[in-house]
Amino acid sequence: MDLFYQLPLVLQLLIKALLVVAVLMGLCLYGSLAERKVSAWIQGRPGPNRTAIPWIAAIPLVGRFLQRLGIFQPLADGGKFLLKEEPIPGHVRWFYFNLAPVLALIPALCTVVVVPFGEYLDAAGARVPLILANLDLGILFLFAIASLGVYSTILAGWSSNSKYPFLSSVRASAQLVSYELSMSLSVLPLFLIVNGPGSDGTLSLISVVHWQAETAGGAAWFLLVAPLSAFIYLVSLFAETNRLPFDMPEGEAELVGGFHTEYGAFKFGLLMTAEYAHLFVGSGVFAVLFLGGWQPLPGITWDKLAAWTALPLDAGLLGALLAVLTFLAKVVSLVFVFMWVRWTVPRFRYDQVMRIGWQNLLPLALVNLVAYTIGIAFLAN
């Protein structure tokens, strides 16, 4: 790891950016497979298990096992989206119609730069965070950029010049406004706690992880300290990522397919990749804010495990690898919850979605913020 940080800064940033984007795109690619496998498991069927690469499938035992898992299916899907004929309807607004899928990926790829996914101790004993851009205003940058994702949905629906996609884009904008406020208010108590009286103010996501690891012996994950904030944020995250039961922009029974009705082939693949990218990044942010980030368990940090075992579990390449794997395990577990909910909870009606956002979740977020503000002020005195 120390050799890496001896490279020129530009080269370091380029390598880290390529690695993070490659991992994110790989997760998005296999997110589609996971979605289909989870739905098959819930519905009592095998799911994708036929696609295979001949020379790998010919390997005794291993090849057949990988084929049954459906490991090769995303490769076939990607090739199909890339090579499939892509007719463009004559009634669309051509420039904006082609621009929307490209814009869909930009917010997800930009927000991931401020999400910390691990850290390790260098040779000097200093903590080195694994993050592309350690911004002091990380959470503000995250919310500002993530909220721009709806513009691609609006642009796709409007430029399709068709009734159902346009209705989908209107729904998407209304849903974003309804739940963005609740999501923002839900994290304010966390930063009020982290930035206690007399401390240097910061909105960095790394500071949130450090507080959870260093307070009360590492047992104070915000999922336990602020469970109502976690609940509000999670529900808002379902709405922000357009996942069931909040998939108003993609209600097949009402809108044919939603904002992407007129899209096909590679452009449709880009829109779906962006959706999964938002899902994985959103799950990563939830893990950082409420699940201790890369720390393994409440009350058990990598520092403690290193002290108990006398092994460098928090230092060097081993420490960085363990931190990243722990973080990814939490993200994948959260994504599984999203998929589980999709195939078990029925879709809300549009009026129910608006009522939950404005009449239930927003007042609850305000009460939660006021309660924690009063509590922090009382404890400070």
C-alpha cells in the first residue's frame, strides 16, 4: 500500500477511480442476475441456469455448478444489449432522447467519489481512508448530485414524446420532491451528534464512521442510536431509487413500462445500469451512516480485533482488504433487502405514495430532528 502512495498523485487518483468504477459496474452487471435469482427463490423456481461459456462449462463439476448459478447470464445480457438492433421511433425528440441514458449514469458515478469504503493504518500508524475525494462537505455533495438523477428520467419521458413515458417523468419528479426533504432531515440528527458542542464542525462521511467506532467502545452504530432516522432514511431511499413499493415511474400495469417505454437495446441497458448504480451507492451510504461503515460488528472494531489477536487486521494491505470486504458485505446485504421487499410487498398507489411522503414521513422526520436537538442541548448542559 505504501508503494501505491509513492506514485504521482494524478496516477493514484486515476487508478483508484478506475478500480471503483470497475467494481461498481461489475456490481450493477450482476445486480440484474441477483434480482432474477432472488425473485426465482421467492417464487420457488430456478431462475437463469442455462447460459454457459462452452470451454468453462466443460470443466468437470465446476463448470456445471457455475452454469446452474447463472454466472454467465449477465455476459449474455450485456452482449445482447450491445449488439441488438436499436430502432428509434420517429416521433421522439432525437437529441434529448439519446442524451437521457448518458446523463442517467453521471450522478451515480459522481456520488460514489465521496463514499468511503474502508481505511487502514500505514507504516507511521496514521489512518488512511479509502475514498476518491475526502470532502468535508461530503453529505451535502452527495445529496446535491444524487438529486440530479431525476433529470435523466424527466428528460427520457419528455423526449419520448409519448403519453405514458411523460406521465412517468412527472411522477418521478413529484416523488423526488416528496421524499428528498425527509431523507435530508433524517441525517441531520447524526451530524448534530457527531459535531457535539466544542468540536470542529464537519459533514464528512468518514467522521460519521469514526464516531460510531470510537464512541461507547464501538457499540454505538447509528442504527441503534438513531433508529427512527435509519427507518426514515431507508424508506426515503426506496422512493429515491424507484424501488417497489415506490416504483411509481415504472408502474407496468399503469404506464406500460414507464419513462423507458420507447427505449431498447443499449440505451435501455444504460438506464437499467444507472438504476442499479443508484441502488448500490445508496446502500453504501446507508452502511456508512447507520451500520458502522467498514467496522464488522457493533462493539467490535478492526482495532479491537487486531489487539485481541495480535494480528495486523487493521494495517497495511490486509487491513484495507478486510475493511473493503466488510463494507461490500453490508452493501450486498442491503441490496438483498431491497430485492426481497420488491417481490413480497405490493406496489403503493400514487396517492398513497404522496400521502406517505407528505403526511407521514415528513412530519415524523421533523419531530425526530426536534427531539434529538432538544436531547443534545439538554445533555450538553
